[in-house]
Amino acid sequence: MRKLLSCCLLVFAVAVASLLHADDQVIEEIVARVNNQIITRGEYLHAQEELKKEVQQQDPVNADKVVAERDKDVLRDLIDQQLLLEKGKDLGITADTEVIRKLDEMRKDLKLDSMEDLEKAAQSQGVSFEDYKQNMRNQIITQQVIGKEVGSRLAINKDEIQKYYDDHKSQMAQPETIRLSEILVSTDPKPNDKTDEAQRLEAAKAKAEGLLTQIRGGAKFEDVAKKSSEGPSAAQGGDLGFFQRGQLAKELEDTTFAMKAGDVSDVIRTKQGFVILKVTLHHDTGTPPLSEVEGRVQDAIYMQRLQPALRDYLKKLREDAFIDIKQGYVDTGASPNQTKPVETASKDPSAKELKKKKKLGLF
């Protein structure tokens, strides 16, 4: 019994020693402090890696150059995010509902039955589901703060829209383009269908002609497509998107580019089956009228004005905050009027110690 007790005490002592040793090593360098929050070197390095991945995907040819240009702003962006998240908390923005909605949309897109299945799918890709949700929540909160505090104040009037349109007409010029919707009646054999090919083709053609008769009689093309089309675009009312000349088979191009917006074709035989096509938009070569691109123009003006307005807003947030940057690191968004916190401790606390103080409500 005494031997067993001694053995247990020895195991316990080793375990405690191991924990203490591990605890001594869990110290991470603090790169910056933003009010009562910290940014660690680990977070900084992770942000640098994410920047490299993003740029490599978007512009692999110029990746090294772009990364070199944007790397200097990594710490600025981390501080920006922390300031916006704190502002979101002040405004009572939680983003919980939006996170659930976005995750559910993702689940449906992946055709998964439950959130548990989505979590398993994320884990199978080596992704922490909790980290992913937190990143999504942070992104939504920052976007909502920017929209509420900055975007809502960027009023754009008609004169600005007209001027931007006039100044950028050459950039808006476009080739002849149509937007198509389709209703497809497939001629592929169905499971357990024992009819011969000729009968199958005749039945499919008859069905397509019947659907065309409904449309000619006043039925909405989109409604018929949702109900009866066998194509992948049925759920979208048959919408296939935009096409330029050279992107369609010659027969289809000759037919559809001769149609006006709103026109519906006759039944057309294709490899997939019998189709009925509707031209929902038809843009001729040249610059579209302002009425067709006004939304794009407003978005362009908004984005043009948003960045400087956002930087001014973040500068103000910096001036109202206490920010301390470790020597050797630079915040490229710093304001000369920022306040640096006064040190009261004899040594710079570790990230772990600050987190512990925060939990205890010491700051």
C-alpha cells in the first residue's frame, strides 16, 4: 500500500513539474497593445502568411512585388481590425445571426444535412471550425461598423454620377453581349425507360413545344423554367448569364444575337435535348447608357471615396485609444496624436500574463 502511494505521489510530482515547465515556456512576444487587447508575434506572422497565400492566388505573376508592398501594412491592418471590433462592441453589433445564416448557406451549397456535418467537413480539411466562425464573425462586425460609421455618410449625388460616367465612358465600352435563359427538355434516357430513341426524341420534342405554347399564351418564362426545365439553371428561372459572340455554338449564336431583349426562340434541337431560349438583355457594341450602369458607377464612386474616409475614421479611433507598439515594429496607420499607455510595471508583461489579467478584470 505504501509502495503504491509512493508511486502515485511520484507520478503526481512529475506531472506537476511537467506542467510548470510547460507553463514557463508558454510566453509569446507582444507586438502591440490596443487598449486592453494584445497582438502577438504569432498573430502577426500568421497574418503575413495569409497575405502571401491571398496574393499568390490573386496575382501569382507579381506575387513577390505585391507582398513586398503590402507587408509593411500587416500590423496596421491588425490594429485596424481590433479598433473596429471594439467599436462594434460599443455599438452592440454581435453578428451572431449573420454568422448562422452564412454557415447555413454554406451547408446548403455543400449539400450537407447538418451543422455537425459542416464542422466535420472543415476538420477534414485541417480547418478549425471555431477559428473559422470567429474569423467570419470578425469580418462581419468590421464590415457593419464600416458601413454604419463611414459608408452611410458617403452621400453620392446625381451630378457626381453623371461626371464619373462622362469621364470613364471609354472604360465602360463593351462588346455586343446578351443574357440568356433556357428551358431544357432532356433527351437522355431515364432509368428503366424502355422506349426506343425515336419515341424518346418525339416525346421530348412534344413536351418542349407544349411548354413553348404555354409561354406564347402568357405564362412567365421563369415560372415555366423553374417548374419544367431539366437543365441545371432551372432553380434560377433558367438564367444562364451573359454571352459574347464566339462563346456559343454557331447556330445558337446566329439565332440569339438576332433577337431583342424579351424575345423567346422556337424549340431548338441540341446535344442535350430540346431547348427554348429567352434573351433577357441585349447590349450592342459600345458604351451602355447611364441608366444601365448607374449601379456600377455608384459602386465605383463609393469605393473610390471609402478608403480615404475609412483611413480618416481609423485615425480618429487611434487618437481615442491607447496604443503601444513594440520597438522594431511599425504601425503605418499611426496618428501623431495617439496616446501611448504609461508603463507602471517594472517589466513588460508577456501575452499570457496580459490575458490572465484581462480574465481577472484588472484592466
